[in-house]
Amino acid sequence: MKPIKLQLFVFILLFLVFSKAFGQPKKGESLNVSVGLGVTTCYYDVDTSGSGFSAEVEYFWAPLSWFGVKPYAGVIFAHSESEKNEMFEAKVRTKAFLVGTKIRIAAPIPYVAPYIESGFGLSCGSFETFVAGHYDIDKSGIYPHIPLTLGLAVGRKHNFDIKLSYYFQDSAKQIYGSAAVGFSFPLD
């Protein structure tokens, strides 16, 4: 390594080791509110997806700066128009209330902390998945889902979120979720 590159590397390493960095808004409790573009698609490999609205509220308990537990509740309303061509006809629709718990693991980096969340939840609502020759599902009720969120906590206190949330529901052969922005309000 050249001397300047080595000095820069050592400086960055020391900065990261000794800086006061948090991957959550802070240790403690907060409330996260997010809204965004709701999306829905089916498991089958066809170009069918729908869009709409999504909103979510999460209670966030962070015992460590890089780990947190998040019970959540939210809604999603998304649908596609019926798509037809000579090979297939397909449409997908999701109207649901979501509730569950996620666990967050974050990289404690100043100002921009990437994170991943997953857990278990329930979806209550109506779900329609139609792909000619493959799926003809029209269900209403309460069904389990697996959430997966990839996001960035940004800002000096990491109180703004930019995230992609997905909910995998096998019973309706759907993946639905949102591209959302959120804000965290400290509770303590």
C-alpha cells in the first residue's frame, strides 16, 4: 500500500472504531410510522403486479444499538388490472390488515444505518391471485405471512427510514409489500 492510502485506511478504521455510532434511533423505545406505495405480485413467474397504498405503525424496542424487536400493524390495498395476451391472463389483488413481530439487525454506521428485519405475522383480509392455467385463488380470512424488510435508517439520530417491506403469503401464492418512508418518534 502507498503511504497515503495506508494513512487514509488507518484514519477511517479509527474513526469507525471510536465514533459514537448507533444503528437504531437510540437504545430504548420508539414508535415508527411509515407510508408508501403498496405493491402486490404472485409467486408464479409472470409479469403481473399491482400497486396501491400501504401504511404501517411499529412499536420499536431496542435493547442494543444494533438489535431491536418490532411489533407492527399495518394495511395494504393493492391490485392489478387484468392482463391479457395470447399466452396467459393474470391478475392479483390484496386488501389486508397486517399484524406481527419483526426482529431488526442493523449495522451501526453514523447517519446511514442499513438494516434487515424478519419475523412472523398474520394477514386479515381478501386476496385474489389468478394466473390462467396455474392459480385461481380467491380467499378471505386470516392467514400467516413471513415479513422481510430491507432498509436504511438515516439522519443524525437515525429517525428517518427508507425501506422495502415484503410479506410472503403462501396460502394465496402472493408477495405483497411496500416501498415506504417513515419517521421514528422516541417514547422515552
